[in-house]
Amino acid sequence: MTIIAAADGSALGNPGPAGWAWYIDDSTWRCGGWKRGTNNQGELTAVLDLLRQTAHSDEPLHILCDSQYVINSVTKWMKGWKRKGWKKADGKPVLNVEVMKALDEAMQGREVTFEWVKGHAGHELNEKADALANGAAKAHSSRKEPEPGPGFPGAQDVGAGEDPAVPPAAGGAARRSPSAGASGTSGATTTRSAAQSEPDLFSLDANTSAGPADEDGSSSAAGPATEDLVVDLERSLLTDAVRRDRRTLTRLLDVRWRQVDAAGRTRTRRQLGDADESVEDVDLEVTETRRLGDDAVLVLWRATAPGGEVSLGSSLWQRFGDDWKQVYQQATREA
């Protein structure tokens, strides 16, 4: 019987407090995180921890992931990197190589398949993993440790709550925990995503924010991962850790940013930073995302405040270089 699990990562501010998680069912899941990391680091660590937790099982493993970049890194580009001495096609060293080596080791002798699923689209397992990863990131933003979860039955050598690969700064070395993976011939790996480019592992934060870089150095049009990233950034603005950090707000909100809230008030970026308000308990439901060209995404949402007030709104995000910034947000009370 095939083990089917979803793996996901989350970062508040990206980089910022970060979390990772994998989920099979309500009694079989695990999560963790760090004070600072990116979505990509969370996604990769979730896959690595899942591989290690299930290493003793003889059953095939099918991993659902909403990051095409992470899937392609593991199933397509990693073989070439390894063959070239962990260097990319342009001869430059692969960044965060220890994380990729740990994944390569954990894949040995395993029958593992990957499937891309659209994030924030109601897929049950993906939604569960996303909620756990986001919860772990929020816990670290509050200087707390998240509940690590029960893990996989019979798992060995990976202690509860132990991060399998602490994400380093770009170009740094990661600490590796003992692996539970067995050695042997390489297991079967397949994928249903179609991207063919080969970017740096962490050169573009959070699911290739500017689109995967082609081997000639150009940037291709961003795919579904871009919308997933923008949604994650939208959600991060509803965390106290981000709202109370002016540096993070500066990264996420354009200098010309304006907000028209449900009460009809207009606020600037500075006024939002000065506001002493908690947003942790606001429930945000993203109802639709629309691409308005390669460099703009419109997010439509429904927000429920702790007191039960419901507002409908939209947020416009624009890409500036490799960074996505919100430039405008408007809300109105639901009739």
C-alpha cells in the first residue's frame, strides 16, 4: 500500500519565521521550523523529514507538493548537480549543498514519486500540511516551539521536534542530523510537473519569486508557484510578527502603498506600522487569485475578525526585480 503524504513550508515575511510540515492523517504528521528561513527551505525540509521518518517502511511513498521548484530540484536537477560535483550547468556551486546531499542520501533505495498540487485550492492533505507549517512559523514568530506531532509509526533516528536540516544563510553550510535512510540503488522518482529550467537552490527566495532562471541566465514567465508565493505573503501580513516589524513591512509594502479599509479609512505604509493592533486571530480565506501580466497578481479574499465581522477585499501585488510588494488593498463589509 502506498504512503500518500503532503509536504509544505511557510515563511512569514520570506525570509522570516519559518515552518515546515508533512501530513498523512490526523494521527500521522510532523512539523518544525526556525526563527528565520524561507518557503523553499521549509518545503525541502518537510520532504527530507518525511523521507527519514518513513525510511524503515517498505511501502512506496507518494509526496504531494505545491512547489514545482522543490519537485524539480529533487527529481530533475539534483542528478545533474551530483554528476557535476554538485555544480550547476554554469559551473557555479549549488547553494545549500548539504541540504541537497541529505535529500539525495534519503532517496537511496526508495520508491518515491512526487505530484504537484495547486496550493490554497482546497486539496485536503495540502491544506492540512499548509496549516501545520504556517502554525509552526507563527509559533517561532512568538518565540515558542510548535508541537512537533506524533510522526510516522516506528520511525527511528529522527527525534521528535529535531530539525533535520537547519537552513543556513545563502552560501552557508547546513547542520545535518543522523539520517534514517538506507543506502542502496537509487529509487524511482517521477514527477507530473513540466518545468525544465535549473536555477540555484535558494537563489530565488520562496518558490522562484521571479520565475525560474533558464540556463542562459534569463528569467522565464512565472507559473502557479508565483501565485502561491503571493498568497503566502498576503497571509504573512496577518501576523503580529510581520506587522510589528518595520523592516519586514518595508520589504512587503511598496512605498506608495495605500489601504482603504472596511470602515472607509485610508492608511499609508507608515500609518500601518504605527498602528497598535493585533491581527493574529483574523481568519483569511483567499477566494481567487488573478494574474494581471507577468509582474502583477490580484488577490481576492474574505476576512473574518474575532468578533465575527466579515469583510470582502482585494490586494494588488506587483513585482519589483525579484521582490513582490503589495501596492494597494481595499476592503468592504460583507452585506
